[in-house]
Amino acid sequence: MYIKRLSLKNFRSYSEETVTFTDGINVLTGANAQGKTNCAEAIFFLCTGYSPRANKDKLVIKNGEDSAEISGTASSLYGDVSVRINFFLSDKKSIHVNGLEVLKIGEILGNINSVFFNPAELKLVQESPEDRRRFLNVSLSQMSKNYFYALQRYNKILSQRNTLLKDPDAYIIKETLPIWDEQLSKYAGKIIKARNDFLRELAPIAKEKHLYLSDGKETLEMKTESGYYGSEEEIAFAMYEDLKLGLDRDMRLGYTGIGPHRDDIKFSLNGNDVRVFGSQGQQRTVALSLKLAETETFYNRFGEYPILILDDVLSELDKTRQKKLVSAVNGLQTIFTATHIDRSIFRGLSFNKLTVDNGKIKNK
């Protein structure tokens, strides 16, 4: 899969711009604050329906304008697919896929797949479990609409259960809670099973990628900390029983203490916890290895690679790892952004250079 054409109108720093990409390596270069990351963000937006940078959609609208639009056409095994998103100051947006409006945000998923990485993705390794769950949710939602809708339903029921737990009437809680617990456990089973399967597939690939990027010096291991295994039904049953056992605790705390909203992933290098003992360079390589493994997982499941978006990654790596990274992505569409490029790291490979200057993109 690769994106062929991207059009931007009043999106971030762009007034009106159209850019074409090749199906291999594309490098967007230019000084800081010229629009490179905005372009990368727009591609990811077309794939997932949300921004990795803005918590409100209206923030992507160019200052002084009342609406914005991004659209793109991608090529896949099943033919071309087009996606258009219109943004409005009301913070609402409309989405069209192949010319037809879709009313549910989940319907944009799976049309154009992508894997996104920029320096902020170091949170995946460095910071809270929420960042690692977000990684799982974004990837799995693109792979499966069923996962996305199960996650939506789970979060809604979880919110209702947590509200009930704060009720001052203990009798009402104990009478009503089993209904919510049964539904919560059902969707938890779907989510946890999908995550377990994904991580079981991802871990050995990430290990291999990390060995390659680190010249065989570091062995990456991943371990899920959900605590639930087996089929969807087995996981749901186990969680339902645990919810009953933990009722007094949850009533005392006023929130649900177990479930996929508490999941985490532990990363270790040569047996040492990366968060505690890893240098920033090691943590960056772990995160990058995960993203490269994610692209392979997409290929294994769907028979084609997603678009790989690497925003300002090369500047954070030494020259040896730059060369290894470029070699690792050869053969799939990759969008690099960088303030400048060292052509020697692309030696023997063809690439499409695009220059970004003050909201204008030129092939150069």
C-alpha cells in the first residue's frame, strides 16, 4: 500500500497544496517550522481519523480560516482508495471514503493503513502505561474494526461502572453491578485476546529488528502484563470472577481496578528494564524496532505493507543506525521528514526528494 497523492487546503501552515509521492522512499526536507510535520500528520489523519499532535480537530485549521480539508488517494492490493476529511471550527468533521460519507469514525479505519513515528513516540517506552496502550489501540484498530468498536463499547461501560461505584448507596451498587460486569468482561475478553495475539506476533519480529539496528549487541524482550490468557470466553470468565472478588476494593476506591484499561507492556534489553536502565538512545531504538515490527505485522496479516511515516527520526540516530534504518525500510513506502539529508545514507537506493518551504512542497 502507498499514498500517491495528498491535497491540503487551509490545513495547518498550508493554504492550498498538492503533492505526489513515489511508492518507495520519500524525503521531505526543509528548515524547521516550514510544514514537514504538518504534511506527515495529514497522511496519518487520513488513515486513522485523528491527529497524533492535536487533541481537538479544529486546531488543524489554518489561522483566520473557518474550515480545512485534506484528501488523499492511495493504491492497495484491491485498487485505489480515496479519503477526504473536512474540518470545521465547531470541532466537527466530515469524512468521505471513495466519495461516500461515513457517519462512524471507525469506518475510516483499514482503508489506508500507516505506522507513524516521531521523537514524541519515545513516550511509548519512557512514560506511562497509557502510552503503550495507545500504541496497541491505534495499531489494532487499523487492523480490525471489530477491535475498535469493542474498545469503544468497553470504555463506555467502564465509565458507567465507575459512576455507579461512586453511588453512596451500597445496596444499589451490589444489585446493579453484575449487569455491567457481565458486559464489561465480554468486551474485555475481545480486547485482551486481540492484544495477546498481536504481541505474540510482534515480539519476535521486534527482537529481530532490534538485533539488526543494534549490530547484534542488544536482545529486546517484550512481556504483556495483562494477566489474562486463553480464549475470549476464558478471559471474560476470569475477569468476571475477579471483578466480583474485587468489589469491595473498587467500591472503596470508586473506580474499576482491573481490566484492559490497566494493561501494560514491559520492555527489557539483555534482561534489564529499558525504562529504568536504558539510555535515551536505547529507548529510541526500542521504539523504532517496535514500529518496524508493526509494519511487518501488517504485511503478515494483509499481504501488503502500510505507509511508514518517520518524522524527524534520522537526526536522532548516528550515521550507522541511519544507514541500517534506511536499508530496513527499502521496499515499502516510507515518508521521512528531515531538516537536511546526508545522501550517503541512501547510497545504492533511489529516493524521491521533496523540499518544503513556507507551506509549499516542490519535487527537487
